[in-house]
Amino acid sequence: MYLSKLFVPLLKEIPSEAKIKSHQLMLRSGMIRQSSTGIYSWLPLGYKIMKKIEQIVREEQNKIGAQELLMPTIQSAEIWKESGRYEDYGEEMLRIKDRQGKEMLYGPTNEELITEIFRASVKSYKSLPQLLYHIQWKFRDELRPRFGVMRCKEFLMKDAYSFDLSDTEATISYNKMFFAYLQTFKRLGLTAIPMAADTGPIGGDLSHEFVILAETGESRIYSDKRIFDLDISKHSSEDNSIKELRKKYDSFYAVTDDKFRKEDFETKVEKKHQLVTKGIEVGHIFYFGDKYSKPLKCKVDLKDGRKVNVKMGSYGIGVSRLVGAIIEAKFTDNVMRWPESVAPFEVAIIPSLQKNDKSIYAKAETIYKFLKKNNIDVLFDDTDEHLSAKFKKFDLIGIPYQIILGFKDIGDKLEFKEVTGKTETMSLEEIKKKLVNKRNLN
Ligand code: ATP
Ligand code: MG
């Protein structure tokens, strides 16, 4: 992509309404544009990053055997009346009527709808267990939308639902999701800690919130800091392995505000290991048994002819919130460091162009064409801005690698710079190999 053609409306000033760095950076680097309070359009740069995050979330769901489907954004009020949540949900729910006066709503979550689909389609124990998910826009009329995409009214969520015959089997599904979440966040370059959470209005008894550390987070967290050093790389998605992993996590104290008890914290965690800070909730998993299957009469036949309510869990990831959360975690010293797995481009070519000197431009364009031909996603800065202005711009956009063509002649070699600042002189062939290898690692 030629930078001069990219639709990326960069802003020079920090917009005054943006209070935290992710919101500021997303506006300044032209990733999003507010359409009305808490509702955003995703411009090409932001959309590309969000799509990459979405794809990683999808791949990790597929790996544990979850199947993707797509439910609508608009739901009928009827099933919500059946479950009893139509009234309970309150003003966060956006209620609408169609031309026949039928009560509809913009889905804030999908427990009811998925249960309705399941009860209409599955009759026998033989079809269980089942894990289904979709990645769809949700609407919650939040009281105080703020911090850009972190707390907005319309947001993209991955929500999965598990269906099992018994509590024991349901725990296996829950554990698979627990594992998939840790893998997902790791691939996104984040350390997300599963914290014992309150089940809130969704109900039920087993729940973890996945939280990343950030001063601007809305959740206060209390933990044994050693939990951040746990390594998941030796574990697999096989149930016994995840059980061991869960045991390791459960052995360290880690809770958010709702579950915090001062006495517990002080007796369970030695002073030197205590960590009290703030975090951003990026995912939340629940097991709630028959909370929805009972009122919605979602039953299956057992071998002996008896009918039982299916046992369910639900599992959410804030896909659009993650874009902001990654920025909060990675934006330092005015430089954005997108993890390679979600970076908007794999590499940038930054030549020092001068109006009358066509030779550097021609060399840069040859490199660009070569990398494109090798399927590397490259952004070529073909503008004739001064190098220092270009560097500032790329600090904002945050591409992990840069090929810089300066004034100094280094023969056939090129200056290859990592976002960390490390610079090497390499041939184009070596650069290509390095980029392809990096991609395979992600
Ligand atoms: P929160 O406690 O932040 O309000 P929640 O508990 O209401 O979130 P869930 O119902 O568990 O959220 O939704 C699953 C995930 O969706 C959350 O972990 C979060 O990442 C994301 N999410 C929830 N509400 C919003 C929102 N208003 N804007 C952006 N993302 C959101
Ligand atoms: Mg939550």
C-alpha cells in the first residue's frame, strides 16, 4: 500500500474529549471516528487491526472445537420475557418496535437466543457436548460511555455458549475455554490474568474475569503478583493438563473489587507479594448450569428416557475493546508497538525523498514491489515529507519493522529498524526471510 493512497486521517492535535492514551491514539492515528456518543465508525487502519484480533480469537475458538455461527443483532423480546430478563436488564437494553408494533431489541448478549436455537434443534443426549460461538456487534446503552472503544454502546464481542449433560462435563467445556482464552491473549501479546469474579446479573457459580494490567483500567484488582509469572506453554488443551493449569492459577490470590475481602487478602498473601492495581477486563467466562435452560425449557432425552435441562456456560471476549486494551498495554514513549500478530502492516519502507532526486524513490519502489510479490504486507511512504516528520507519523501508526533509505550509501544493504530501536544492515533477501519467519511464528 502506498501511504499517499491510504485513507488514514491523522490528527496533529490531541482531541480534548479523549482522556486516556488509547482513545487519543486511535483518534490521532485515524483508526476510528465517533459517530455519536459511544458509537464509532472503524476507519481502514483501525478496522484492519480489529479484524486481525478477531481472526486470532476465532482460530483459538476453533482449536478447542467450538463452531462458529452468526445470530442477528436484532432479537425478539419474547424469549427475553420467557427467561425473565426483559424487565431485569433495565435501561441498558435498547428496545425497539417494528412496523407491526412487535417488541424487538438490539442484543446486549445472546444467552436467550442461543438457548432457543438449541432447544429447537437438539433433542438427545447424543448431540452433547456442544460449543457454539459467534462474533457479532452488541448494543448496551451504557450509563457513562467513555474511553473510546473501551466502554462504548456498540461493540464487537465474541460470545460462546456451552451445552452439557452434567456439571462434571460442563467443567470440561469451561476448562477448554479457560485454556483458549489464555492462548488467545498470549498471541495478542498480552498477559491476561484469570481472576475469580462475581457472576453478577448473568448468575451462576463459577466465573473468571480475564484482566490485563493498566492504570486506566476500570477494575481494581488485588492479587499475588507471582500469578503473572505462570507459564502456559507446557500445557495442552487436554482436560488433565488444563486441570493442572487451573490449579496453578487458583493457588494464587487474584480477585477484582466485588470479591475482595481485606482480611482474606492480608492473610493469604504475604506483604511482599501483594499487588493492588487497576486492570482492564478483556474477557469473562461463566458457568451457570440451568439458569436459562430451565425457564426456557431447553431439555434433552437421556439414555433411560428421562429428560434433563442442559447445563450451560457463556464466554465473552471484547474484540473491539481489545484494540484499545492493547494500546494501553503497548504504547510507551509516544511510540505504538503493535504486537506483530495484529500490526496493521508487517513492514514500512521509509525513504528520504527529495523532490529532484528520483533515484531513492525508484530504489524504494523496487523494494516495495519485491516485498509485495512475496506476499508481505508493506506500507510504502511515498510522500515527500521530511524524514523526521515521517518518523513521527510511523511512531503513531506503529508498524513493527521499518526499512529506512537515508542519504548514506550502504551499497546493496539496507537499514532495517525494529520498533524497539534496534537497527541492523541487511540485504533485501535477508529481510524477506526474517519477515516470513516472523509471520510463521505468529
Ligand atoms: P464490564 O464489567 O466491563 O461492564 P461486562 O461484565 O458487562 O463488562 P460481559 O457481559 O462479561 O461484560 O461481556 C464480555 C466482554 O465484552 C467483556 O469482558 C468486555 O471485554 C466486553 N465489553 C463489555 N461491555 C463493553 C462495552 N460497553 N464496550 C466495549 N466492550 C465491552
Ligand atoms: Mg464482566
